[in-house]
Amino acid sequence: MSRGDLLVVAGEASGDLHAARLLRGVLERRPAIRAFGLGSDELRALGVDLVADSREIAVVGIVEAWSVLARAREIFAALLAEVERRRPAVAVLVDFPDFNLRLARALRRRGVRVAYYVSPQVWAWRRWRVRAIAESVERMLLLFSFEEPFYRRAGVTALHVGHPLVDEVPALPQAWDEVPAGALPAHYRLALLPGSRASEVAALLPVMLAAARELAERLPLAVTLIRAAAIDAGALERQVAAAAGELTIEIVDRDRYQKVAAAHLALCASGTATLETGLLGTPLIVIYRLSRLTWWLARLLVRVPHASLVNLVLGRAVVPELLQAAATARRIAAEAEGLLRSRGAIEAMRTGLAELRSRLGRPGASQRAAEAVLELIDERVEAA
């Protein structure tokens, strides 16, 4: 076993970012460690030797995964070949459960200890997967406190490290802070966050743009579109040009937190971006669409009261969720107009969002996760 090699596998943009924050903490303490695996720009910037770029296989949905299945198999085989060659003592697998849970089993058979960071949502659906986790994962590092009792009951060694967004998302002045109490803005600013995967953007951006056009007919409106790093800028610009009509849309990929905080309302794809938006205190509407078959399967299997992380963490419906058939331009525009014309509704939502930061745990989550990984490495080396 190599004492200096660490396998890191992250399968999408948010996982790449979480993995990089954790790895940075590891390297600060053990700069001699050499990391390899699967990820994208954030891990590459830290010098990780990537077998492939995770953007090649980052999709959402059971049905959608078929389109990248062949490439996912190739990458899976390449990772295991590299594991055989480099013989790492420990692997850090980040989210991406359909790929990573299978990989965890293969790694355990090869004597590699597995730390899993960012829990699969087994508490929400396909709960039987917790048995496989108990057999193949030695440390489950959790972002949310409500996950810990579930894993402990299943016999999984689980540690709630907290959410790294507590450190990453700053406390900024929010657009509604500039509006006198009880009043409404003379002009509104709307932020669009259609997701970090190409499949999400393809599904959500057209309906967001259509809703923004409809809303602009009723209210004075400026629109900012937040481009995730994994989304091709040229393709996004062409999509916006084709669908924006007479509406002027600013596309930004820098200072995204400042831009979201400067908005009076955000239309946001379900996922990590909802937590970022909520931590900034910007009122939001959560929107999501999947293929019909994936949605049908999800309705059969998912057992949680809310779709968005904001509502799940807060334990109640603080932000509206418009999902699948409800995510139409007319419905989104009507929901947005209703919020923007009601200062009382806006303030009620902002009061709820103000609870998020404390619910997500103490600062220092990435450092605590890094320490847990280093403990696993040290245990492996001592036992060798």
C-alpha cells in the first residue's frame, strides 16, 4: 500500500468543489500526499492527477444516466486500473452515489479503506443501499445533522462534520435591505440559477427565461443569469439569445454571491445552489424538471416531505417548490409576481432563511472532514 497516494472521486460540479475543499485541508497538513482520481476544474487546480473529467458523465436522473453509461464504465475501469497500479491506502468518494457506491465495493475488495463525503440521500429513497454502505464504507462524513441518527441505526460509522457553505458563503447586504420597511422596489432584480449540469440547464433554462419574459410584462425587471463553471459559456449565450426575446439578460460567472445577494428574487434549480441562495438571504423559488419516466420512478421511491435542501434543512416549507408539471412559465411567473408584490410574504421567507446558517453547523466543516480522512490514513498505515 502507498502511504503517499490518495484516491479522490467526485462526479459533478458541487462534488468537485466539496472534494477540493477537503483535499486542500489534507494537503495543508500532509503536502507529500499525491492525489489522483475523477473530478474537474477544482481538483485539477490542486494538482490532482485526473483519470477523466467528471463533466463527461454528470447527468441527473435514472433515465438520463443511460446516455453516459458506456463512458461511465470506461472511467470506472480506468480508475480501478490506476488503483491497482498506485495502491492507495484510502479513498475519498464524494456524493455521486450510483457510481461511487459501486466503486466503494470494488475498493474494499482491493483492501482500500473508504471515506464517503456528502451522503447519498438513502434516507430519502432506495433505503436498502445503506446495507451496502455499512459493508464498504468505513467513515461516512455528513453535511446535515439529521442524517447522523439514520446511519448510526444502520451500524455505519458516521460523523456530522457540517456544511462547507457556512464558510464559503459570506454574509452580504441583500437587495431587500435597501428597500424601506413595508415598501416595494421601484425596479426589481431577478437572478436565474438553472443548475451546474448541462442536462439541468437544458431542462430548466428555457422555462426560466419564458417565466422571466412573462414577469417583465408585469413588473419593471432586470435579469441576471448565473453561469456555473461547468456550463459552456458559448452554448449558454446562444441559448439565451434564442429564447430571451426582447428581454436583456446579463450572464455572469464571477462574483456570483454578490449578484445573487443583489437580487430581490431567485429562480433556482433544486440542489446546492438553493442552500447558497438561502444563506445569502435572497428569497427564492425552487424549480425542477426530470424526464417523465425518471419523475414517475422518483414519485414511487422518494419518501421525503420536500424536494429542496432549504426546506429539508429547515424542516418546513419556507420556499415554494415548483416541480415537473407545476414548473411552467405561467405558474413560475405568477408565483414570482405574488411574492414580489407582497412585502409580508418576502419578509416571512427571509425570516425563515435566516435560520439556515445555524442549522448547517459550525464553521470549519472542510477542515473537520480533512481531519477525519487523515485519521483513516494514519490508522491504515499503523495497521500495515
